[in-house]
Amino acid sequence: MSAVHSDFRAAVEARDVDAMRACLADDVVFRSPVAHKPYPGKAITGAILANVIEVFEDFRYVRELGDDAGHALVFEAKVSGLDLTGCDFLVLDDDGLITDFMVMVRPLRAAQALAEAMGARFDAIVEQAGRG
């Protein structure tokens, strides 16, 4: 597994937003489990990550998989009291920075709760990205 991949996991587990951002390529694309369009760029991806770690309760990675094409980090959390299972799919560039970050979550009811919680923060996320 790459050093950046390990650094990213450690940053998430430590809730260290700056360290998470340091693992992102400038041209990273974030693919949300609850939005139809991808979000391009380090600023918006960093702002999304900063907010989602506040929305998730009892977040923990429970499994990881990887090969030369990328890494998958399986996690469990709660959102609005609902159990949620998800996976961060990470694609890295030649420098080991994350260029593609796709998240999938289940079950539907928890995904809907996540969409509501993040939707309520969307204006603040966009504002944070503008400063980042």
C-alpha cells in the first residue's frame, strides 16, 4: 500500500483535515454517493471531507483492499443515529496523491440521512472551498 494511502487513513482516523488535504492532488475529482455530478478540485474535496467527518458519528475503517489501480477503504459510521457502511475508492497518481475519490454508502435510508445532513451544509462547504 502506498504511503499516501496510509497517511490518508491515519489523517481520517485522527480527524486531521489538513493532513487529509495534503493527500489530495490539486486536480482530484470527488464522486459523492449522494450527488449526481462529480466535484473537481482539491478545495471543494477538502471542504467536503472537513464537513463529512463532522456528520459521521463513530466513524471507523474496518477493511482495506488495494492493488496497482487503487485502494478501497471500507468504513462503518452512524448518520443521524442510523448505521451506515461505506467505501472510499481511491485512485492515486504517480506521486501517490489521490486523483479520484469515489464514495459509496448503504443502506438507502442512511444514505438519505447523509444527503440531508450534507445538503444542509452545502452553502458552507462551497464557502469553505472558496477560501481553500
